[in-house]
Amino acid sequence: MSNGTLFGKLWNRHLILTNPEGLDLIHVDRSLLTDLSGTVGLEEMEEDGRKVANPALHAAMPDHVIPTGREDTPQQAKLRERFVRNLDRLSVQQGIRHFGRGSGRQGIVHVVGLEQGFTLPGATLVCGDSHTSTHGAVGALAWGIGSTEVKHVLATQTLWMKRPKTARVWLDGSLKRGVFSKDLILWLIGELGADFGREHAVEFAGPAIDALSIEARASLCNLGVEMGARFALIAPDEKTFAYHRGRPYVPDGELWESALEDWRTLHSDVTAIFDKEVRLDVSDVTPQITWGVSPEHVTGRGGAVPAEGAESGALDYMGLCAGQSLIGLPVDYVFIGSCANSRIEDLRIAADIVRGQQVAGGVTAWVVPGSEAVKQLAEAEGLADIFIAAGFEWREPGCSMCNAVNGDLVAPGKRAVSTSNRNFVGRQGPNARTHLASPATAALCALAGEIRIAEPEAAICPAG
Amino acid sequence: MQAFETHTGLAAPFPVENIDTDVIIPMGPLMMTPRARLGEKAFLPLRFREDGSDNPDFVLNRPEFRGASILIAGRNFGCGSSREGAVHALQGMGLRVIVAPTFGDIFYGNCIKNGVLPVQLDDTEHARLMQVAIDANGGAEFGADLPRQVLTLPDGTEIPFDIDPGHKSRLLAGLDEIGITETYKDAIAAWQAADRKAHPWIWAIEGSA
Ligand code: SF4
């Protein structure tokens, strides 16, 4: 039964069989292998002497561990040896395509999958990384898995899954100028909670979603998992198809035409029945910033920390008091990057704000493009020059300060405004204090040297 | 994989919401530590103080709960990153059962695949169990019986719980999943052959580098 939902249609299409206990065996059309879970999965395959079942359906690339600076520290060199080299070696051994540094295709899996057209509408896609929900932005059925499952996919091209329930978040209205999809999703997490989507596949729909660009939808679906949605999904539309046409792994000619015909049927029917549905109006959403240690610890009320109900542990960790305002707090680091916000549109938005100005003294400000393709385009468009002239560091593509396992980290006790997706305790380094925000807000904070939030009306960029 | 059938042990109350897998095992130590020793690093940010000494406020550091094998956790336990090392770390410190009102979905699946029993209870039952665990203060044994789907309180009271039958049978059998799947290889091949015809654009990638 699909109940007429987009999710149900895609699930049924990939259902091979249901076992007597009610678990579904689902076909995996695409898999992305990172230098962490991907490397581990391939190493385990090697230990068992197993061959990858369908090597052509995978793409491997270093992102989590690969350093983004010019020279490796001894620690970075050690990690590179173990994780980055092994991914390359084992991919080659198994006949899996590998996008190494310098190939022009390396980058964060959730940026590269979309921009290379490796992710297709209607396809199933998995990766040993929770932010795989990102790929739902183009109508792929995409979800994050653990490393045992990575190995299972490598060995069998399938996964045993319990069918999730379905939910729809319908968004009316339109975002104000200067309010971005990152603000929208942070606001939604604040409204609905960090576990709203648990056990559900969440479809985002409605006029406010239709108005978003594909890259803005990617940022939204990226943080879908921060509201508990292992699967985030947006029906593909003409914007999606225009985005896909001509990308390296998107078929052309007759195959493109038949794909298009099929993709146009991929949406929830008007009669679709969801297990859970909410409807919200986004017209009054303001720029958002987090104050605590869960993405649901978010505020749009001029940066005010809640006066009541705030978890004291979160406030202690962040060095804040209940009821205070974040505005004006000195900022030590600004990180523009991560699979949430490192695509070309994100960099354009930030560069527009930064143009001709200077990063405040004492702020370590980085821009880490999401992929080599984004980096090249940003350099060609002159965005890199804008950032560099302003005092930002312009780095090589990778996860960088988002996960801080690659040597890029926020110093203990320091405060960072970050365009990434997790403000967890220690995520950006031991005792690092992370405030999540949009690229526009991050850029403003870098210039001011303190937390600032733009008034939506005063913003200079269209919603995206 | 380790099978799970029944278990008895001490229960530690840990009523904090949204405990993410970065807290259960930070990525840095995860990458540098062999799986067998991950238990030493579990809950690293909560377990140790800045100078490296034990944080006496953390429940699993308290002498009463040192040997706890059942964790009564808060809402949305195991949210965040997909890292399976989070389950290995909990296992490494001796935890076999985690009880919470809700779990992160990926973490939940990782528990099933590693022989750790995740028990989801509604808010009322969860609050009751939490209170009993707090009152017991490490001085009494709790039980978990997967075939009968009940938790047992120290006074013998049973709390039934729901679990998906597919997950239950995987936990009870403790089998290698790849081995199971390979018994279906003809069905997979047939599905792929049909899909090559129905959705050829998915498969066109087989010809590209
Ligand atoms: S950028 Fe951050 S969230 Fe995204 S894949 Fe890398 S580590 Fe994960």
C-alpha cells in the first residue's frame, strides 16, 4: 500500500520482497562512500574476502577526514594514511569510482552526489552518514545508515528495512527577503522538536517549498535529520529537472526523455493519506540562530535565549544565562561550510554581504567550499577573491570544522557561528560553543566580530 | 553478531533528553580506538573532567552504578550521527539494554544489528521505570526478557513493551545478515533484471567512469 504518498510509491518501486517477520528487502540504486564509514565498510569487505555486488552503483570520495589546509600536521598525516588512502586503494580494488582530491569531483558526499547528478529523482540512495536525507531534495529516496549496513549494501546492493510511517509538513506563505531555507528548517525544528520525524519519512511540500531553489531545498532536507527524519523528501518538479539536465551522471537523449516522463509522476496524490500531517505558515519566520546544544535550542526572537524551560546544562556549556540576548556576544570563529551550506548559492549569499568589508579583528573566519566544483566556480565568479580580501581563509573542500575530526577545530571554550548542522557538545572540538545559523548571519557575525542577526526587511538577497 | 534473549542487571537512570551519538562517542577517539576498547571512551564529554579525572556527577561514574548494564535514558536517545561506534562503545562499557521514550532511528537500527536491546516505552511507563531505578539506587536487579517482551522491576512487577517482530527475530537469532540476504540472491537478480527494463536510466551509470 502506498496510500498515494510519494514515499510509498518510491518504497514500493524498490521493494524486492517482505520476509515473514515483516522486514522489507529494499534495492539500493546508489550508494556514496565516505572516508569514514565507507573506508570501514570496504575494509570489512576486504577482511572477509568479499566482492562488491554492483560496483558501478557506488561513488567514493574523501570528505570527513581529509584535511582542508595546505599542509598536514603529523596527526592529519596519520589519519590520511588510514582513512583517505585506504578508501582510494579499496575503491580501485573493487572497481568503484573514486573522486580523489584534484579529480575536480572531490567534495562532501552530499554536495557531490547532487552536483554530479549521481543522485537521481526516484532512485534509492544510501550513505553511512545521517545527513543523507539531503538527497531527498530532488525526490530521491535517501537515508543514512550504519557501517554494518554499508557493508551489507556493498555485498548485496540491498538493505533490510522496517517500512517507516509517513508524515507531511505542508508550508504555506512565502519567506521574507533575507530569510533563508536554513532559517526555515531551524525554525521548523524549534517548532516541531528534534524528534518530530522519528520513525517517519517526512515529505516537505506546499507553496513555500515550491518557491525554494534546489540548493535551498538541499539545505532544508539536510537538516531534516535534525528533526529526527531519517528520510526527508521533496517531490521533484520542473526546477529539479532543469537542475539535473546535463549533469555528468544524468543520462541524456532518449533515456533522459523517458526518465523525465517517469519523474513527472513522482508526487503524492491529492488523495494521499499520511500517518501524520502538520501545516504551518512561514510568512513570519525570521532569521534563526541556536543558543544551546541541540538544533531544537533555537531562537528567532532577536537572539533571545528562553527565560524559562532552558536546560541548565545546555546554558552552562554555552556560557549563557536564561533570558539573555545572544546579540553582541563576541565571536571567535566563523565557519561557512558543511553539507548544510557550502554550495555555490550559499557562497554567493555570504559574499554579497562580505563584499568590500573586513572580518573583525580576532575572528578566525573560514570558507570551506563543499566540493572542488563549487570551489572552481566560486573562484571563477570572483567570490573567492571577495572572501580572501575580507580576511577569510579560503580552504580545500571537505567537512572541515563541521565535525572537527580532521584537525580543523574550534579551540576549547571559544564561540563559533557555524553554517553546519550540529551544535552538539564537543562537535566542533572539546568544549567548543557552536551557534548554528545561515550563511548570511554567519557572514554578518564575521564582519561584526559579535553575534548579529539581520532584520529580514533590511536584507539584500532574495530568499533561497 | 551477538544474540539477545534475556538479561538481568543493574539499571542506571540517565534522564537527559537528546543525547546524541557525538556525546556517546566523539568522532576523534572513535577513529583512534580499536573497537574492543571503545567502552573506555563512551560518554567521554560527560564522563571526564577537563583535567582527565572522572566526573563524579555522571551517573555511570557513581559507585552504585559502576556495573550497570541497563540504561534508562531520556527522549531521543542516540540522535545525530549514524556512527555505529556509539553502540560498540555502550556495549564496551557493559550496557546490554537501553530504555527510552524515543530513539534516534539510525541508532535504533544499529542496536538491533549489534545485539543491544533498545526498549521503547510510553512516557508514563518510562517515568515509572525511571523513578524505580532512581529509588533502587543501584541496589537491585532489573530484568529484560525479549521473547516475552517484558521488563521486570526489582519487586517482580512486569512492564510489557512493544518491538517490531522483524527486529525481535533478528535480535533473538543474532545471525549474520549478509548470509541471510544471500539466500535471496535469485530474487534480487530477478528484481534487478526487471528494473533494468523498467528504469533503464538508473542503470546507464554502469557504462560511465
Ligand atoms: S559536512 Fe558535517 S554533517 Fe556534512 S557529511 Fe561532513 S561531517 Fe557530516
